[in-house]
Amino acid sequence: MDRLGGKQRGERVSMRKVATASFAGALMEWYDFFLYGTASALVFNELFFPNFDPTVGTIAAFATFGVGFVMRPVGGAIFGHYGDRLGRKAMLILSILIMGGGTFLIGLLPTYQSIGIWAPILLVVLRLLQGIGLGGEYGGAALMTIEHSPRNQRGFWAGVPQSAASAGILLATGVFALVSLLPQSQLLSWGWRVPFLISVLLLGVGLYIRVRIAETPAFTRMKKEGNEARIPLFELLRSYPKNIFLTLGARLAETVSSNIINAFGIAYLTTQLGLSKSTGLSGILIASAIGVLVCPLFGAISDRVGRRPVYMAGTGFLVLFAFPFFLLLDTRVLALIWLAIIAGYIFGPTLVFAVQSVFFTELFGTQVRYSGVSIAYQLSSIVGGVTPLIATSLLAAGGGKPWLVAAFLAAISLLSFACTYLATETFRNDIAEAEEDRVRHTMMASAEE
């Protein structure tokens, strides 16, 4: 009994260590990425596109926000290939270095006033670098935790690094809220740089922790048995075409709703409704703080009832809440605006995101899992990345009224609901053994044919 108890305590300590490592690195990555979105909504139009009309400048700033998402599938493909061939750990270390370096350099960029057109060009280059780094981060952080987790607790432990997204929003929004208290002239001259430059501290902590964790048991076993795919991407497309398309569609509601509530929502409140920057930022701060706590809870629920019911609950909520979200914002009443942001964020993208990584991970075998999760997630991120641009354009097309934006959100969420409904339930799968056996059996059968 004592030996068993000691073993169980040792496993819990090990899982805490793994989850902490995944969370710490993911926190830095999400902080960096959401920081850029907040800066795009509030200051980049004046710093890098000052010669445009304010609305056009905001569209241009959101366009640079979107290009990072375009590069994420490239990063996902590159890191996915080597993550399935060489290991999860090495790719996680490389991704955090790329992401952190890009963010720090953005904080050093000269503005349009100093170097003219080269300022937005360099901004785009560094945004592309960020996109490649984050393209490899998501799949690696997810697999590092999930492939270490006990089968009946995968959802809970997967929710820990997923909560880093909310923590990243909380930290990025909080830091930017503080510097936004500066006089406008100081904010635009040097204050906006501070949140980008201090990311180097998060980079150091995340890198230190990640270097100290072990490779995942599932990958180690696969490598020992010599079962890795020669070209993981080709094997992925051959063995899992249905799952690729379903995960792509299922992901859209989360990425679109997150960017509408966060990046576009802040811009809508400030530029369209004429409210202060702190109105939207405060609501997102509260929502993000709650999101950090509920992600593991939502994951634990999926360990009991399955991934699909939880995921469908989130996408279904977004379908129903798309129009009420903007109705509440348009009241200009602080309490109702916060209600819209908090309810929309928690029961929409956060509920979906909490189980997303474990749901997607369980849909692919170990040989192609890094590639499958990364590509499915990052390809759909292109739509998320251009969502603020699409939403701003739809707002202009609607004469300043947000109903076209709400219809867009509802339609995308309905598509994700349908894709989730058509997917296979996965929460009882043994990803370390049964999935590998099934993939090997499929490969052998195909070879015999």
C-alpha cells in the first residue's frame, strides 16, 4: 500500500512538473501573440501607419496582425515534421527561442516617423517570425503534457497548458493597460515598447524549465521500436484525411470568436462607440482571469462525459450569443459590456479551447500526431488571423453597425458545431498503445494491398 501510494505521489509530481513546463512556455508564447493583437488595436495604426485615415490605419494594423497567422501553418508543418521525427522536446525549445526573439525585436523597432516605409516592413517581417514560432509551439506543448498524462486524466492535465492562453491575454492586456495610463505622447514615444521588451524575462524562465523536462513516453516508445514515419506529413494525409478536415472546421469557431471578442472587440468599443481603452481592457482582464481557472475544470468534465459534448456546448453557445454580444456592447453600459465580454469569452472560445488540444491529439496516431495537431490548428488560424480585418471590413460595409460581423461569427460557429458532431469521440482511446497498434495495422494492410 505504501509503495503504491509513493508511486502515485511520484507520478503526480512528474505530471505537475511536465504541466508546469508546458504552461510556462505556452504563457510566454501566448503573451507575445496577444500583446501584438492589443497593440494593433490601440497604437500600431498611429506608430506604423500614421498617414492613413484612423479606420484604414486600424485595418492596416490588423493586416500585419493577420500575416503572423498566415505563417503559422508553415511553422506547424516544419515543427510537426521534426517533432514527429526527432522529438517533442527539441522543437519546443526552438519554438520558444524564435517566438521570444521576434517579440523582443519588435520592442526595438523604429517607427514610421523615424525610418518611413521600412518601419511597417520590418514589423511584418518580425510578425512572420512570430507566426513560425507559434506554429510549432501549440502542438508541442499539447503533446508534451497529453502524452505524459494518465488516460483518465488527460483532459484535466491538457487544460493546464491551455489555460496559458487566458493567462497570456491577462498578462498582455494587464501590462498594456498599465502603460496605457501614461500620457498619450509618452505611450506613443516609449511606453508601448515596454511590454515587448520585458517578454525576454518570460523567455528566460520558459527556456530554463523546458530544458529540464524529459521526452514523452509515447514518442520514446515509438522511436525505440523504429515505427516513426519517414515523411510524417504524407502519412498524415494518407491515414487521417477525414480527421484533418473535421479538426480544421471544428477549430474555426474558437479562433474566430477569440479574435472578435479580444482584438476586434477592443477596437469596436474605442473607435466605433467612442469609449475609453480601459473599458474593453478591463472586461478582458476579468474574463482572462476566470479563464485561467476554468480551463482545467472544463478539461476534467471532458474526462467524464467526453470531448465532443463539451466542444459542441461551446460552439453552440457562440451560435446563439453572436448577436446578443453586440447588443450588449451597444448599450455603452459598463456592467453589460463586461457581461458580454466575460460570458462570450468563457462559454465560447475558452470552453472550446480547454478541450481542443486533447480532442485533436486523440484523433491522430503517435507517428503523425505533432504534424496532425499543428497543421489542423495552424491552418485554421489563418482565418482567425484575418478575422479582425474581416470584421472591420464587415463593419464598414454595414454602415458602422455590427450585424454582419455577428452573422459571420454565428455562421462560422455553426460550421464548427457540425464538424464536431461528425467527429469520433476519443476520450477513451489509449493514445500510447491502441492508437499506435491501429496505425501499424493500417500501414501493414495497405502494404499488403
